[in-house]
Amino acid sequence: MKKGFLYITILLLPTFLFAQMKNDWGAFNQRLDAKNFAGKKFKLQAAVKVQLIDPTSEAEIWVRVDRPNRKTGFFYNMMDKPIRVKDWEIFSIEGKVDKDAEYIAFGGLYSRKGIFYFDDFKLSIETTKGNYEEVKIQNGNFESDSLKSPWGFFQKRNGFVLSTTTETSFEGKQSCKVDGSQFKKSPTYGNNDSTGKYVDVNGIKIYYDEYGQGQPLLLLHGNSESIQSFRQQIPEFSKHYRVIAVDTRGQGKSSENGMTYSYDLFADDMNALLNILNIDSANILGWSDGGNTGLIMAMKYPKKVKRLVTMGANVFIDNSVVDKWVFKELHKQLKEMKNDTAYADRNRVRLINLLLTEPKHNFEELKIISSPVLVLAGEKDVIKENHTRSIAQNIRNSKLIIAPKETHYYPAENSKAFNETIIEFLREY
């Protein structure tokens, strides 16, 4: 297996990619030639206000520097500082244009059901230290009735209607109005109003989806992932079980409160969730990080774990678990994100640090697990086979399967075989 693929496997997919996959947002943008601004500091500001319909709706302004060969330089989208103010306020972003910049793109973001207003975009470039000169932006005040040029649509969604309006403005006679009052998101796993719920758990909000009936089956995803990672499992499993698919703390739609991430903390969250749902005992399927959490639940909360399936899990982390180059790649990523300011990037740093430092258990602790456990991994898994075998050897009521030719992505790459394996185990034990 190529290293690049393994690296994606470890992290699964970066958080920013998942943000782009969601169907509850849209954006507009304008792009300027940035060659004359290369290496200079800039300030972008705009006036924004929001009429909330969905209390989670939000607006942001954003800036992205485009470099040669489709590389991205400076990028910030205010996702860590969502705008929900009902009256006009000026918001700003400051940064530095990359030395090899080709273009600078900027605009507005809007999410979920609400009505969003934008006005008076201004871009300034530092000419001498501390002195900024405003750059001309076409129709930055939206006094022209047309939004088609120079403004474009980075993400256009049904239900969001963009126009200029005279009903309110920050300055002048008009502003940009994004009417999302008729917005309807297409239900997807992990983003479904009819099945999704939030519960207060250990000082945060945990999001989960429920499907099907029968014995509870708790699904726990991997690092930087979400409920979406089980999209090829939920339809089949929900035919046989009451599927409870969860976004782990700080991932997907679940919140976090600044506490250092650990698999023990994740296990505590899941125990609390099962208590809230009045579930005394559940089957648990954990993939990657989720498998780590499942093992800890079986150790700390044995009565809560009826049966456990771990896919590509590990008990501790060192060179005996994964190859050395993995650590090198992860540290490289941390270095590249050192100065990133967006919440998604900072949170990703915390999740990478989790991979580098956790779990902190040992094989001997596994001997207290009494639940039936299927220890599963791919023949080409990023987790070394000896480590997987040692997990099984130290759990007295375990079954080991090393799936031939499969990788850490077994649930996604060969979902039919994976699903059949899981159902067979749950029925047998």
C-alpha cells in the first residue's frame, strides 16, 4: 500500500473536506489578481447581520489565497467565530498574502435556515508599516442590482435565494440578501432532522442518529470522521438492530469544551449517552478510534457492553503498532498547521495529537474484558498484525479475523463482506 493512502487512512479524511461535503451551506465570492499584493499584509472587512430561523444557522466572511498549481495559501473562514447578530456589525479578517500568490478570493458564507445580510465589503493592503490602502472592489457595497458579476457562487444550494435588497443596508441604499427561509437540507446519515438528536453529555452536546429496531447497536467512527463513515453499514444493520450512530466529541456535529481528547473521555461520553437512553447493555462496533473507545468501554463499563467488534483498533501507540514513517507524516502535518487559525484546523491538530499520544493502556488490562469480542483488521491494515493478534490473545472470549487483502478501510472498500462478518458474529455470540 502506498504511504499517501495509508496516511489518509489514519486520519480518515480531513475535517475541512467533510465540511465541504455537508449540504447545509452556501457561499458567494469575488476574486482579485493578487500578484501586486504578494507578501503584504491585508485586512478584509464587511458588515453582516442574521435573522435566525434555525437557531444553529450562521454567517461568516472568508478569505483564501490561491497559489500556483491549485495550491491554497492563507485561508480563514471564521467557522470558529460564527456570526448570529441581529443588527449590523462590522467583522474583519487580517492576514498576509503568500509570496507566490496568484489570486485572493473572498466573500460570504451562510448555513442552514435563516436570512443573511452582507454589505460594504472592503479590502485593504499594507503599503508601508502600519499604513493600509483600500483596494477597489467591484460592487462591494451591492449598490448595483446585479450580483452575477463580479460576484460568483462558490457553493449554490437549492433553498438559498441571493439578491440585492433595499429593505435594509449598512451604508447606501442596498445590501446583499441571502434568503434561506425555504432551505431544506437533504437528509443524510449524520445530518437527518427526522432521526437526529442532541443530548447533553458531560458538559457537551452529543449528536446521534437512530435507525431500526431490536437490540441496540452503537456505532463509533474513527479519527476526524463522523456518522457518515458508516453510511454503507447503517442500511443493512438497521434491518436487524436498533442502530445508534454517534458523532464523537468534537467531531461531526457534536460539540466539545476544550478538554484534552482521550479515548477514556470518549468512553465516558458513550457510557453517559447509554445511561440517558436507558440502555443497560449494547452491542458496540468501533472502527479505528472507535474500536479503541469500544475496548476501553469493555474494560471500564463491562455491563454496558453486550458484544464488541473492533476494526483496526490499538491499545497503545508506539513503533510496534504502526510504522515509523506514520509518526513522521503526522508531525509534518502538525508543523504545516502550526499557524492555522481556523477552528477546524486547530481541532484537527488536537485530533492528530490524539493519534500520536493515545491510547495509554496495555495488553494486560484487556484480560478483565468478559464480553464476546470480535477483533478485526485488514491484512494490509495500518495497525500491525502482531498488535491486532496480541489484542485477541489477551481477551479470553475473543474471535480474531485478519481479513485477506483488506486495509484499514475494509468497512468502506468491501462493505458487503464486512457487514456479513459483523452480523454473523453478533448472531453467533
